[in-house]
Amino acid sequence: MEVPILKQGDFLIATVQAALTDADLLHFRTALIQQVVRCRSRGVIVDLTSLDVMDSFASRTLRDIAEMIRLRGAETVIVGIQPEVAFAMVQLGLKLENVTTALDLDEGLAHLGLKSTSGA
Amino acid sequence: MRNIQVVENEIQVPINSDQDIVTARQKGRSLAITLGFSSADAILIATAISELARNIVTYARRGEVLLTTIHKSARTGIQLVARDSGPGIPDVNLALRDGFSTSGSLGLGLPGVKRLVDEFECISEVGRGTTVIARKWKL
């Protein structure tokens, strides 16, 4: 299952719409980094609203994605983690440290928009 | 395995690939919803299945996950059994110790899975394989 990646100005928006296998996640990682390079993106939003299970592999892959994008000079915001998923992640001991999170797509875009206009 | 009187609806999911991990957790989640578990608990169950199935693929390559509906007195629950004939765990107590695993790439994540469920057992023999039994009861 491919994750659609949309370009919106300086930003990319990736929306996870279905259960992803490990192979899907790795494919998504590669596709997203390639798009960040191709579009010279300054920010990336990964929308996980539809994701129902975040296990150790998914969490590690998302951390890796955010770090790769950071090294590239852009910022990743993960949005839409459902409360039940957040609860399961904490119980399992999974952390998304050093990755910015926001409530939803609007909040994520606001975060990136504010950053880009403040001209940091 | 104390006092579990009735076992029904056994669902067997062979685990051979990352696709099977997704299949197993989806089946577990829908069984949980069917039995009336809250959506939060259904996600805990699905997450536990995902981790246990992942251990099978990573360490043993193949195995199976069995999902069963269990009853004890008036309570209903789900039993997850993840078993393989892989290399086994040399020191189960160490593997169950927090900090040995969790979010890093190494380790089995068993302490985390244990926190997701109500009852947890891990039986392993080097060279013969590993069986993890986890149970979650409906509130």
C-alpha cells in the first residue's frame, strides 16, 4: 500500500491511509526522502490519523525518517496520532523523541508556517 | 493456565512475512471488537500481536499466532499464543527485564508486550523454539 505524498508550497504532506507492512514503511521512507530532495521542501507533515497500530518497527522508521529529513535541513511534524495509539505506544515503551508532533493537519501546517515566516 | 474453562473461536495465523504481521494484528483487533473490547483495548491487543509476530519473523523466520476467545467465571478475554521453532531465548528472565529491549532496534520488546496485557508467560528452549502466551480480559 503506497502512502500518497502531496506537495503544498514548500511543504510535503504524506497521509498514511491504511495498515502498512514493514516493506511499505521502508518504501515510504525512501519515497519521502526522495521527494524532500526533489522539491527542496522545508517541512514535511506525516499524517497518522488513520493509523491504528504503531509498533516498534513503525515507530523506529518514523524516527529515522524525521532524522533524515532534519539532516537535510527540513523539519518533520507528525500529526494525528490517535489517543488509543498514543496510549499503546507509551505502554509498550515506544518514544518519538526529537520528533515534533501536532494535533492535526491544521496545527501541523500552522507550526511549519510560523517557523518559515519567522525566518529562522 | 488456571481455571480457563472454555476456549472457542480459535483463529490461526501462520507467520512467515511482514505481511502476515499485519494480517495477524488485524484479525486480533477485529476479534477484540467483536467480543466487545473497547477500541483502546483492541488497539493494545493488536499492538501486542504485532510485536509478538514481529519477533517470530525477526528471530525464527516462521511460526504462528493463535487467537482464542477465553472465559473465566463471567469474564471474557482473548488469548494470544505466538509460537515458533526458532533458536529460542537463552535467558528468558533477562529478555523479560525492562531496559533489555523496548524501543531500540535490539531486543525482543517482551517487557513492553507484557505491559499491554493482563497475563503473560514466555516459555523458551534454546534450539527448540519459543512460545509466548498473553491474555487480555475485557473490563
